[in-house]
Amino acid sequence: MTARVVILGQGYVGLPVSMRAVQVGFDVVGFDVAKEKVDRLRGGQTYIDDITDAEVAEALATGRFTPTADPDDLAGFDIAVISVPTPLRDGAPDLSYIESATATVAPHVRPGCCVILESTTYPGTTEEIVVPKLESVSGLRAGPDFHVGFSPERINPGDKVYRLENTPKIVSGVDEASLNAVAEFFGALVEKVVPVSGTREAELAKLLENTFRHVNIALVNELAVYCHDLGIDVWSVIDAAASKPFGFMKFTPGPGVGGHCLPIDPSYLSWQVRRTLGRNFRFVDIANDVNDHMPDYVADRTTAHLNGKRKSVNGSNILLIGLAYKPNSGDARESPAIAVANRLADLGARLRAVDPLIPADHVPAGITLVAGTEADVAAADLVVVLTDHDDIDWPLLEAHAEKVLDTRNRLRSPAVDRL
């Protein structure tokens, strides 16, 4: 008999899991509280980069994918996966989405079922928040009566190489039977699962992954600032160091960090250490300080560049290349490019932007999207490269953009001012 799977949250994590679960033969209920998302899915339309309209339509055509906003449709599930946002509110983790999703699924918990948390969070969330709620509502015990586990998401939006199915998946459970249940489910979706000893270890492993990236990006960002002042080409320095085949991993500077992980996840770890141990996680605090101020630094460099041309930011026409937080993605969540744009707008700049991937309704007020023609480039007092999508007409910029601040090292013209 085909297992009934419910995925709570149909966003950048939950929707790919839903599509993959349908592909391998599960009956899937895709639950989301946002009715507009459910309506689009029912109409065969996607709203994220990694899933196409054709994939949604194909899933619907199987008769095994049911998008819904009705909690009653969760009844009778065998496996429930909670994939909801975990933002920060005033520097502290906001678990309200996890709590709400847990409360939604709890009335439908029955003997033998399995509930899996995927949302990134601090160590202890599964056993301290999710399990007590499931037990209190259902009257059953996690472990002896039903299974509970944690399996952190590793979705990298826009990545054409590492997708859900070929990225190893960490799995854990509150006991051995739960671990086996979680491993069996995700083992059907991905090529390799990585069991760990407990849910706290799995929760912390996810935070370590992103804290590692966050700290190393901060390192090269601060290096870029000092290299500019010292008259040293930071990009050449990084490329030279990257020639070492061991003991070094290449990270590159930019206008800051963005997306649903790096600006948030390390702060979860720092918050938990401070809350439970009364200490500061100094590496995270320093990395936050460096990366959070990179948009200010880019705005300062923009000001200096224009001053060198005897122009003021106030009233200048600035063409921004890219608004998404990463290349080849339309995701603008926590985008440092948007932060740079906001700072320049506050200084009175007239802003236009080229980004072929970002939805028009994600563009902040005061920024006009343009195609990036030769005329658009010629009209700019300064071009600022913030996100290096492959779909940008880089040869056109190479040929016609003489006044450029490139934060991504994409252009090779000697006239370009690089970060």
C-alpha cells in the first residue's frame, strides 16, 4: 500500500520535497496556509526557481499530489514533514511557524506514523518543542507509539548540480526506531542518507554548515576592505591561495550575504549558546558585524567613485546589475543587493536595475527594472554589479560600461573598479 505523506509548507524546501515524493510513488498532500500558493499549485503553476510548471502539472496528473490549505486533509497520514520558515525576530529565533505546523498536524498523529522536522533551528527544538506538543494533543508517546525525527534541509536554490536527490541527507530520530523510519522515507527520495546519533546533533550540524560559510565569507569580505586600502587586488590574492590543493577552500567577497540561511542560521547558534551557556559565540558575532556592514561599504565605495568624477550620489543615475541574493536565482530574500539599493536610495540616487530573474513584485519601490540595453548603460553615471547572473549581457557591459563598481569580479575591463 502506498504511504500517505503530508508536507507542511510548500516553499523553497517543501515544494521540491513534495515533487520528489510524488516522483518516487508516494501519495502527497502539499499543505500551506497561504491560499494563493495552493491555488497556483492547483492550477499547475510554480512560484520557485527549482520547480517548473511542467513538474507541478506532471505531479497533479498522477493523481497523487493534493495541494491544500485545509488541515482536515492531513488526516490519515503515515509521514508528515514540517518544512516551514524559521526567521529571526529582534535577534531571537521565531519558532511560531514550527509551533503552528506542529499544532496543525498533532490532531492527526496516530500509532506508527512518523513526524519529521526539516526547518533549520537551534539544538533541542525537536525534543523540547515538537515532541511535547504532539504527545499532549495525541495522547501518544513519541518513540513507543509514533516516530519523530529531524532531517535538516540542504536545498540550494538555483543549483543545477546538487539537487535534492543527489545531496546527502542527514537523518536522525528520538530513538532508533524513529531514526530508521526517517532514514527509510528520505532514503526513497535521495541517493544517500547520513544517520547521526540524535536530533540535537542533526540540528547543530545544519547550523555548523552555514556558520562555516558565514564566517569564511566574512573573512574574505574584511580582507577585501583592507586590500582596497592597501592597494592590493584581493581577487588575485584569493585565486593564488586557491591554487593550493589542500588546506584551503575558496570563498569570494561580495556586497554581503542573503537568502534564507546565512543571515539567519548562525545567529540561531549564537543565540542558543548565549541563552544556555551565558557566553558569546565570538566568531558568529564578528562575522555578523562584517557581513551586515558590507552593504554600507559598497554604498561608501559608490559615493567615493562618484566623488572622483565630481558627482554626488544625490541625483545620480545608478544602474544596479542584479537584485537577487545569489546568481542564477530570482530569490531576493535578505538580499544584500536590496540593502545596497536602499542605502543608495536614502542618499538620493535615481536607481534602475537589471535582473532577468527577479519577479517584478519583489522589486522595492523606487527601483525601476530595465532591460539593460546599451542606452540604459550609457544613461548611467555609475554601474554597480551586485549579482552576477549568467543571463546578464556581460559582453555589452564590457563594451559600453566605462563607469563600473564590480562587487563580483565579473568584468575584466581595466577601467572597472572592483571590490
